[in-house]
Amino acid sequence: MSDLYTLYQRRASVRKFKSEPLREGDLEKILFAAQRAPTDATAQMYSLLRISDPELRRKVSSHSGHNPHIETCAEFFLILADVYRLRRLVEHRGGVFGHWPRTALHFAITDAVLAGSALATMAESLGYGIVWIGGVLNGIKEIKALCGLPQGVVPVAGLCVGVPEESPAPRPRLPRELVVHENQYHDYSPEALEQAYAAMAPITKSGDWYRVLERYFAQGGTMEAREPAYQQLSAQQGFEPDLPAELLEALKEKGLEAGSLGQLIEAAFAQGFRSLQFHHQGYAWIEKEPEAYRGDGKPGEALGKALLQAPRERVIP
Ligand SMILES: Cc1cc2nc3c(=O)[nH]c(=O)nc-3n(C[C@H](O)[C@H](O)[C@H](O)COP(=O)(O)O)c2cc1C
């Protein structure tokens, strides 16, 4: 227990690695730890994809923002939310896999993070450096294709593990009172928010944490840029309740990508359709005079099917 306490007192993400492999037997230990992590209903809705092929590593790195450590670390894993294997298991015994896409994504990400976290902590306890790579979301579609991820599988993050060539000082955290609530969620006073900025200032070059938050999380920032591809990929992988993944695949082949029913409606308008009608009897019409196309099913399915019938046309900006 005290060892783990010491580890957490000292730990910091490492981004510079020696070009050395893990010691013999350590890969087995970190994978063992990952698999010992708790998982929802013991269903193990995650997978780890170890990328040992240097060329694939280079390609994945090139789609992951500026993270050269992906190529220099001894081991690189994609941490995957995965309900594909669970579906296979259910279908293998003749079951019909249920329709619970959002809940599936919720628990699959939870399981994946817990497994990755156990792997990371075991690696750090063995003296290795680690760093998580959310940058994989920058090229999530390309990485899905490069790694052959089937429907039901979505990259959550990458994880670098290797022999450290730096030992950075522990980085600051928010004041405890802002993070830990008791019984009722408490709101944040302007003074408390300023305390947060003061606590996090040392992590920045400029001394102003707001500049970091702005770059990532404000309007026009990195997260907004990642959002469309993440929405589209998670929908194509079967995690969007209103849009069947097979239909999205067929629409994609026609050059039409959407990650939500709203985006599909916008795509229809962009194709020049002037009106869409959803009928309570389970069909939809899309129309641009003199053409009209019909699709059957629930609203998302019906609209998608109607769009599939329409010839692909110039997108109207
Ligand atoms: C989900 C997640 C994604 C991250 N993505 C990246 C990344 O793409 N590149 C990187 O260099 N560090 C990444 N990090 C590392 C964080 O920047 C780091 O954990 C944070 O600055 C706190 O520093 P510490 O881990 O040294 O305490 C990520 C961490 C997490 C948990």
C-alpha cells in the first residue's frame, strides 16, 4: 500500500524513452494487470491492440497529432472500447444481440479505461514510463482502417510504455475541494475558479492555464475539431441509436457521412432536397421537384434508405 502511495506521489507522464525493450517477462506482467481490472458484468468490453510493427506504428503516429513518443516507446497499445467480441459470443449461442448502443459505449469505454489504467500503473510500478495518447482521436477514422477495427470497436486512446529517458517532476492538480464533493454537488465561486487557475499555472509556459484550456476546449479548439470524425466513427461502429451502422456504411460508399440523425438531415439538405417528411406509419419521403424518394423504417433508417436511392449529386454549400 505504501509503495503504491509513493508511486502516486512521484508519478508523471513520460514522453522521452530509451530505445530499449521491456525486460523479459514484463510485457506479460503488464498485460496480466490489464486483464485483472474489474469490468462491467465481467463482460470485458475492451481490447488492447499492441502495435509492434514499426511501419504501422509510424502510420498510426502520423495520424495522432504531434506525439513522436508513439514511435520511440518500447510498447504502444491502442486501448479499445469493444462490444464486437461480446456480440460474437451472444450470437455464437444463437442469441440476438440487444439494441443498447449508448449504454454499450458507456461501459465499453469504462472497461477499456480501467484495463488501460491497470496496465499503466503496473508498468510504472515496474519502473517504466507511460503516457496516454488522446491524440489518436485526431485520426480516428484512418486508425480504424489501418488496424482493421470491426463494427462495435472504437479507439479510446493510445498508451505508450517504455524505459524512461526523463524523470519529470509531478505535475500540479486542482485543489482537492474543487474535485471532491460531499453529499451534494457544490458549485464553484469565482474565487475557487481563480484558485484553480493559480494551482495549474505551473503546468503552462505562459503562466496562464486559460490559454491551454482555450486552445483545447473553447470554441474553435482541438476538441471541436475532433468532434465530427468521432461522431461519425462511433455511429459507423454501431453506437448511434438512431442510425443503423450497415446503412451508414452504404451511405459512406456514396460519399455521405453522418454521425447523427441531425447530420443526416443536414446532408439531405446539402444534396439539394427541399423537404423531408417523416410519416408516423414508418416511412420517410425526401423531395426536390420533380424527384422524390421513399425509405421505410424508423426515422433515421427511413431517411438513410431514401438517400441511398437518390443519385449522388453535387453538395450544395
Ligand atoms: C485520456 C488522456 C489522453 C492524453 N493524451 C495525450 C496525448 O495525446 N499526448 C501526450 O503527450 N500526452 C497525453 N496525455 C497525458 C496528459 O497530458 C498528462 O496525463 C497530464 O498532462 C498530466 O500530467 P501527468 O500525467 O504527468 O500527471 C493524455 C492523458 C490522458 C489521461
